[in-house]
Amino acid sequence: MEKRLGVIGIVVDHPDEVGAQVSQYISQHSSIIVGRMGIPYRQRGVSVIALIVEGTTDEIGSLTGKLGNLNGVTVKSALTSKKFIE
């Protein structure tokens, strides 16, 4: 299985409304998450989350796809060209 290392950036508008669902999706994919940083940007009414991930493109795509389908959630990912075989 070929794995990739990457970063996922998430901006959550109105975190009181969808924050629980975002956390649930992240928890469901905890096996691919290497690190997480979350910042509540209260002045703008948003939360910003950065995830470091290592997984197959299917695993990473599953997480970003679920998050991106939530109203008020913007997701961007960047994968390195470095590949790991396990």
C-alpha cells in the first residue's frame, strides 16, 4: 500500500453549527492523522484547523470529501510527492 504525507487546511464558518460533525469526521479518520492544530478565530467567527496526514490518496480523499460536503466548511489539501510503502 502506497501512502503519502500531506497537509489539510480546514476553515469552519459558524463552528457552533457544524463543529461537532467536523470533529466526528476527523475522529473517524484518526488513523491517518499525524498531528492536529485548531485555532478558534473568534474575531472572525470561524475556526481554523490544520492536519498533518499520512495515508493513501483514497483515505485522505475520503476525509476531505466528507468535510468539503458540509455547509460552511472550506477544505484544501496538499500532498507531497514523497511516497511510503507499507
